Amino acid sequence: MLKNNHAKLMAAALLLAATLTSTACGKKQPPRPPAGPPEVSVVTIQPQRVALTTDLPGRTSPYLIAEVRPQVSGIILKRLFTEGSDVKAGQMLYQIDPASYQAAYASARATQARAEATSNVTRIKAERYRELVKIKAVSQQDNDDAQAAFMQAEADLAAAKAAVETARINLAYTRVTAPISGRIGRSSVTDGALVTASQPAALATIQQLSPMYVDVTQSSAELLKLKQNLASGLMKKNNATAQARVKLLLEDGSAYPLPGNMKFSEVTVDQSTGSITLRALFPNPKQLLLPGMFVRAVVEEGVNEQAILVPQRGVTRNPKGEAMVMMVGAEEKVEPRTITVARTVGDNWLVSEGLKEGDRVIVEGLQKARPGTPVKAVPFNEAAQKPAASVQPAAARQAATSSAKK
């Protein structure tokens, strides 16, 4: 009896559910209002003045460099400088044993004195014979011999004077002095070492660090393109002088505080790399720049008075690899357009062909922009995007901290 009642109740429930379902399905849903066109953010192209720069790698090199070598042979008696210190031109650096050179100098002076005495005797005799030969008191042959002896004595005296000067110079060379002012490095010899004249190994090296050269390399293709842009008027020099201004970035990424000037470029292209070496000159009063440092030079190439810039986020590539943008046309419809980009300027592309003043380029909502579909264009607010990007990491850090405390 209970089983029959339970079965009846289940059947009644199923019948009621089916009735309600059929009633709900029979009702018509109210029509949805038509959706408007998707909203996209656009930037309106406006030509602007842009200073164009090139970032080139390079290394520092000293303004002057001199290797100190001995010009006479001998034993080093004393080193007279501190390694790593600044020295002045003419400052004495090493003392070579001068004993043998002093003796040679004294011998040369004695030889000069003997030659001077001989020259005086022959001069007096030649003058006397010159008068006597006029009155036939001496033969012409004796006069000729006297004149020749005097000339030979004069030549011997000149040779003796030259020998004295050579001995004096060699004696002075025992005092090894600094050829230039600058910072001297380590010494390759110590007291008591034997050195030889014009030996291949330098005793020490002096480098002048203020100012400092920076040698950078640029491809010949980029240099030719720069010259073409300047010749066509697309770019103008940033200053009236021929020397371009250069800024410097150090190895740690910090900016060097003092600007420099481009001095010259090589006239020969390196065949192995296809690049040209450029040399810039930087003041270095605090000697922050040291020889051999790797740096990056920011060279001011020129100014483009009518530059067209497009944010990089709004530029894509088609299957052919060509740069293209999505634009909002006159009928508020999306239009694709192929452009030519020359280089990057900050977060933007510098466009050389394909865009003109007044064009509206889509930079936000590209996923909604289908060619030929209508869209609602709103101005792109770049300032509003940056705070949103900076808030997100803070919120993420706060959530991570809360979860860690739990």
C-alpha cells in the first residue's frame, strides 16, 4: 500500500515539472537592444620636431700616451717616482749610473781643447805665410801647405766640438725624464737593473687622462644614410658648428655629466666589419674616465622638423614582414595601412612613409578592430595608462604579503 502511494506521488511530481518546463519554453524572450560599435583608442598624427640620436658602443683611450725607454745603456741607480702618481713633463723618473758617461764627456772636452790649440797655431802660421808669399819670401807650395793645415785643424776642432756635444747629451740621458705630463703606471724595472738603449720593453707608461678620447664604431651604411638625409633636407644639423655633440653612458648605465664633441671619423672602412671609427673628445677633470673603459656614446645626428611618430604598441607586422597600422577612416571604419618605419625614438616608431598629419591610428582595442567594421574612436590617454600599470604590482605585493601572514 505504501509503495503504491509513493509511486503515485513521484508520477505527480514529474508531471508537474514537465508542465512547468513546457510553459517556460513556450514564452518568448524579450528582444535585446542592438549593441553599439566597439570602442578603440586612437592617436591623431601631428608632425613634431625631434632631435635624432644614435647609440654607439665604444672604448676610452688616453689623449696622450708615452712609453718611457732609456736612450743610453747602464745600471739603474734609483727610481724617483711613485707608481700610479701624476708626473709633470721633464720630471726625473730614473737615474742611470753616469760614471762612464761623465768620463767620456771629460775626454771629449780635452780633445776639443787640444784641437783648439792646434787650430790657433795653424791659423797664425797660415796668416804669416799669406803675407810672405806676396813678397816671395816663401814658396807658393809652403803657403799652400800652411793654408791646408789650418783648414784641417779647423775641421778637427769642429769634430771635437761635436764629440763634446754627443758626450754631453749621453750624460744628460742618464737622467730619464717624463716626456709628457700625465699619470704614470707601474715600473717594469727596479733599482740595480741593467737597461739598454732603445730596448723594446718600456720602463713605464705615462698617459694623459684629461681630456679623454672615446672611439666608437658606426656602420658605413648608417653613415651614408645620415649623409643622404642631411643632403635631402629631411634632417638638419642641430648646431651651426661641424662638430656634433656627444653624450656618454658609463658601464653601469649612469650618464657621464660632461658632454663631448665629435672630432673626426676614419677615412677607411674596416673590411671585416663594414664599420667606421669615430673619435669624440670629452673633458675629464676628475679622471672618472679611465683608458679601456667600455662606454656607449649617444651621438646627436640632427633634427627632423616634421617627424611623424607612432607608438610602438600600435604597429604590427603582416605576413610579409611589413610594418602596418590600423586606422579609423572617414566613415569611422577600420582601415589597414602599410607604413615604412625608419627607427625607434623612445617608445615610438619614426615613420618615413605611409602616414600624414591628421591620420588616426588605433593603439588600444586592436583585437576589436577588424578591417571594414565600424568603431567608436576615443583619444588615447597615455597618462591614464601608466598609473594603472604601477598600481597593479603594489596590489599584487599586498595580496602576497597578506597570504604570507595567513
